Amino acid sequence: MSSEPGGGGGDLQTPPTGEPLAADSTAYAPSVAERLEIYQRAGGIVTPVITAVFAFFMGGMVVLATGHNPWKVYQGIFTGSGLNWFFHVGHHSITVPFTSHHVWFPWNTSIQSNAAYNLQQTLILTTTLILTGLAVAFAFRCGLFNIGGQGQYLIGVITGIWIGTTFPHLARGPHILLAIAVASACGAAWAAIAGFLKATTGAHEVITTIMLNWIAYWIGSYLFGQGGPLQNSTNPSVPVSDSVVNSAKLPVFWGNAALQGLHIGFFIALGALVAFWFVLNRTTLGYEVRAVGFNPEAARYGGISVARNYIVAMAIAGGFAGLAGVLDMLGYQYRFGVLDVQTSQLGFIGIAVALLGRNKAVGVALSALLFASLLYGTSSRSIDQTVLKPELAGNLTLMIQALVLLFVGADVLIMALWQARRRVLPRRLKPSPPASETA
């Protein structure tokens, strides 16, 4: 029989020392870094859940420090977002949807008459955040940090308002399709500027997209400002646009159209999620984008055009953000003003959505729903002011967003520090050679 390691027969394998391994040897225990890597690979589920739990826990501690009850505050957000619509809630029990089973529930939140309306508004916000989240996530998959989602969103808004107010005699279908197509194309072209500069001059996309955000900001302020080309034609003293005409408004499939019910843009956003997954995982373009994002030098060595993929990835990302802007105008806001330009943050929130969702389609969808629930659940329109004042609730939302961004990078930081320790420690512990050897 062979005496080499891995030889034939039933003999035990022998390590280089020649000593056989004991059959009852202690099982291998993975290191901290290896455990974190396992967590990261666990379907992208563990880290986002831990991140959200920590963020809400820390937010609750701050609420407690202000003298409020965190449990009641989160209950108020849950109810204000309309999520209680999914359950028939009695006294600390619910009927599971589509079944007759009753289970214990921590809050006694009886179904409210406006629960459906609150949920419609939450899902409208979810629609926008899905698309702005995809705008950040797609660029991330190519190794690009797209900070310009807000500017690309504003370009979609501007284009949507222009198309939606300029062609009143178009039929509804063509009018909506024209607005969506042009706004998405303009958002794509706007983001492609940053991709082009990255590909040709090496200009960092964070800097260029921030500059493009400011340019879009001032373009919007001019167009919707007093005397601007898109300013209200009937009231020149108000810096806001005209409302889009009826032929450009998206059909509402749930709720009252006069009260801004849930429009078909929700299904368009779901379709964008499917397209995002399909392009990245089932097309040559997606393979190249992921290869460039993983290692641009290796991708270039393999014959992939890194410059072209930078431009294309940013263009697709901008198309998602532009689509978010036009759907927001045609299905929800209908008009836009200088104050909206100054206060809108939906493009920036897309960064947190993408990071918490781990740049995956399902993760982005769930993360968008979470942030939309926070945004609408803490708004002055829905929050129970006896539980928490709206201005404090809004700050709670911002704080949770910041904590999510902080904790999302925690696992990466821990792994980096641990790996650095493993590189440095052996050098410190390495014994000095004997004096006889150095002589």
C-alpha cells in the first residue's frame, strides 16, 4: 500500500511529519474573518438583517433618551405606513393573510379606515426608491459609486414635467410612453457624462456625479423659478410648474385617483427589478459589468473594454433614476417647484437602499419598502402626534438612514482589520535569528 498522503487502501493520510491524524481530532473552527465571509455569502440576508436591527435598536435608544417610548413610536410608524392593512388585527392577535390561523401579535392596532390609503402612499414611495436604489446598485456592480442619483432623478422630473405639460392633445398611451422614454433617455445621458469622464480621463465618479447633482439642481431652480420656462403660466408669482395634463397621468389601479392612489408605475418598478437581475445574470453585458466591477485590470486582460462598460453602466444607472423621476411626476406629484428641488432627497436615499439591499434585486426591493415605510410612517400626514411629534419623527428617519450606512460597512471594516492583524502579527512574533547565525 502506498505510504504517500492520499494513497490507496484504507490507511490514514499522513501529514508531512509522518504522524497519522487522530480519528477523533477536534473539528476545525473558522476564524472571525472566515465567519464574516460566510455571513456575507449567506444569500445576502444575514448582514442586512443585522444592520437593520442594530439601526432600529440605536434609534430606539435615542427615542428613549428623549423621554418617549420606542415601542409605541415604532408601533406608530408601523400603523402610519399602512402595513397593518395586511392583517386583521384584534387584541394582540392577527389572522395570517390568506389563511384562518390566528397568531400572537405584539401590538393591538385595530384596522383603521385609512390603513389602505397609508399603504398606497407607502408603495408609491417604494416605487421611487426601488428605481433610485437600482440606479446606485447597478453602478456599484461595475465598481462605480454613483452619488448622482439625485441629479439624474431631477433630470427625469424636469423631462417628465416638460413632456407632461407640453402635448395636451396626445392620446393617453402614447403620451405616457413618450414621457417615460424621453425622461429615461435623458437620465441615462446625464449619468453617462460621468461614465465618459471616468473612462477617458480617469475623473473619479464621486466628484463628477456630485458636480452633476449641483448642475441639475440649478437647472431645476431656473426652469421652475419665477419667469422660468416651466413655471406656472397662470400664477407667475408662484415658483412651481403647471400640473401635467390628464392624458399624461398614470392610471391608478388601487385607490382613488383624486387622492393619489397606487398607480401602474409600481409594476414598472417591479419590471425594472426583473430587468436588473436578468441583465446582470443572464447577458454578456451583465457578465462584463460584473467582471469590471470585480477586477478591472483582469477584465481588461481578458479582452473586455473597461471604458465602454463604465459608460454603459452609468447610462443604465441614470436611466433607472430618470425613470424614477418621471413616474413620480406622472403618477404622484403631477407638478414640481423650486422648493421641491431644494428639499427632495429620494435620489440620495437610494444610496442607503442599495447598500442595505447588498446591490441585489430582492434586497433593493425589501430595503426600498423599509425606507418608504419609515418616510411615510413618520410624515406629518400619518404619524400619531400624541406618540411623537412629526419633526422628531422625521429626524428619527434620517438617523436610521445614517446608522444603516454606518453599519453596512462594519463587516467590511472588521474583516479588513482582522486580515491586517494576521499580516502584521506574524512579523512581530517571528523570533530573531541566533547570534551564531548572524556572525
